[in-house]
Amino acid sequence: MRAACKLAARLLDFAGTLVKPSVTTNEIDRAVHHMIVEAGAYPSPLGYGGFPKSICTSVNECVCHGLPDSTQLQLQNGDIINIDVNVFLNGYHGGTSRTFVCGEADESIKHFLKGS
């Protein structure tokens, strides 16, 4: 379980480096999916109950378990995005999530994130 959780944390850190204006959530999903497979793991959400992606990305007012998308969602400066990474490795699931700010955030967003 420790290895699965460490991998999920490492992947989440990587996903956070991809959060930039004009990047799509689908691009983040593809990059993280590739790293999960390269690590010898499987993305836990993929296929679960028909879920079509390897991670969950929830942007702005989307509360949780948002679907990565390429057509509707290009990240904008000031957006907040929660990325949820869950992997299955060596018989164990490991998962973690974090909220990131895309670019620069105004004071109201910084205040909001301090409270969460």
C-alpha cells in the first residue's frame, strides 16, 4: 500500500507541473496516464462504473470527480483545479488529490484556498 500511495503522490506532483494557461485537462490526463502505465500500475478510476479517464479533474465550480476534457476546458489564468490521482499497484490502491492554481490567482481565490 505504501508503494501505491507514494506513486500516487509523485504523479500528483507531476500533474501539478502541467497546470498552466491553455493546457487542457485532457492533456493532463494523457500525461499522467502514460506515467502510471510506465510505473507498472493501473489508473484506478479508468473503467470503474464506466469512468472514461485515468484521473479526475475538477475545475472552478465543479466540486468533484470532473472528467478531463479537450474541447470545452482550456485552463485559464486564475482557474483553480483539483486533480485526483488514484492508482492500483501490486494489489493495492493508493490515492491523493490537491487543488492547484493556474497561473496567478487574485486575493479572493488565495483566501478561499487557505480555508480548504
